[in-house]
Amino acid sequence: MRNVVKLGIGSIVLGLVVLGLKLLAWLMTGSVALLSDALESTVNVVTAIAALAAIRVAALPADANHPYGHHKAELFSAILEGVMIIVAALVILKQTWDGIMTPHALEAPLRGLMVNGAASVLNAVWAWVLIHQGRAFRSPALVADGRHLFLDVVSSVVVTFGVLMAIETGWVWLDPAMAGLVAINILWSGWRVMQQSLSGLLDESLSDEVLAEVRRVIAVEAIGAVEAHDLRTRAAGAATFIEFHLVVPGSLTVSEAHDLCDRVEAGLKALVEGCIVTIHVEPEFKAKHTGIVVL
């Protein structure tokens, strides 16, 4: 968790540096498209702060009021990020409209684009780090932050193309038009971030591929049992919960049934790192003959 917190702090620091560079690029050129890029970076800083706060809350141990832990705090952060992205897009659309209604020539565009390009390179590198490390540490907040930064890079490329075209053709309306395209792209990304986070808050099951592996492990490791049924899974941030009923023969002692459950739990934890397994042991007459057949 310490590494995740360090990445969160790094996002804030880098976000401030990138924001400063993009604001400088806008001041140098007066470009509406570059202003839209800077506004998106403002969102990056705010959401990076929210992500860090959520990561620290999610790391808190379970307590009397939160017996299942605080893992979903990161999902709330990701939803906040989606909302902030949408707000930024609406602000950019307003700037786009103003730019189309009152177009103006750009000042020192090439120097401004070079400054903006340096900011985009920083964002691209950090986006890759966040997505890669976020998946490794199973942190939805870091992954969402990384994806947002990557979309910021894509937006910056579109903005750069639009400004260059405006310079070449003299069509100053291309500058605000590119800002409008950026806003539409940001709206879509904001919706995607919120949609993925809501899936976690609504206790969506694990993917079909992972579920198939879970069933396989139970079938292999539960030797001595009759069957397993009523398998349920859910993911909450970095935590994964796996629950099922395990039917055992009446001849098994309590100690033997406990050892069997320990073996299955160890196999599942080797498959899904850090998962929390709950096994309800049932007598043989409770078999449904519709669940997982034990090999």
C-alpha cells in the first residue's frame, strides 16, 4: 500500500507541473484549444488529490462499523473523477462556443505547441506507469487516473493538429473546433470511468474467465467433498470476495472438514491474490447436484 500512496503523491506533483506548462502554452498563444487542454489538466490535479485520499481510506483495516473493510473508497474516487471530467468538458464546450463566435489569430503558436508537447510527453509516461502499477496493485483509483491521463495525451495530440492546421490554412475557427472535439472525447471518457466504477459499487461478479478458474480450483482442491454450489463472487476495489457452499460426507469429522476448507481456500488465494474466501459447510443430504462437481 505504501507504493500505491507514493504513486498517488507522484500524480499530484506531476499534475501540477503539467498544468503549469499547459497554462504557459495557453498564455503564449491565446489558443482556445490549448486552454481546453489546460482545463483538463486542472481536473487531473483535483482527481489525483481525491484518488490519494481514497487510497489512504481504502487501506484502513476493517473495524466494527466496516467489517468488510474500506475497499470501495477507491470506487467513489473514480466516480468523482468521472463527474469532474464531465464538468471540465462542459466548461470547454463553453470556451469553444465563445471562440467560434469571436475568433482571433494565434500568437507565438509554435513555441506554445513545444511547451504543450513537453507536458504531453510527461503525461504519456506517467499514464503508462499508473495503469501498469495500478493493475499490479489492484487499485481502481490509480487505473482510472492513468486512463484519464492517457485520454489527456490523445486530446493534446488532437489539439496540436488543430492548431497546426489553423496556422497553415489561416482558418482560425479550427482552433476552437478542435477544443470542441476534445470536449466530446472527454465527455465519453468521463462516462466510461463512472460506468466501470458503478459496476464495482453494485457488486458485479468476476469475469467469466476468472470464474471458470475459480470453479476449476474448487473442483481440484476439494477432494473428499461431494460438491460445491451457490458460488458467489464480487470485487470491491482491491479486495475480491468468494463465497460458496461445500457439501461433505457425513463421515468427515469437523477437523477433517476444516482441513479440506483450508486446502480449497489456499488454492483460491493462489489464484486470486488477497481474496477473502467464505465457505459454508453442509451435510450430504443438502447436495443440489447442480453445482461444481468435485474431481
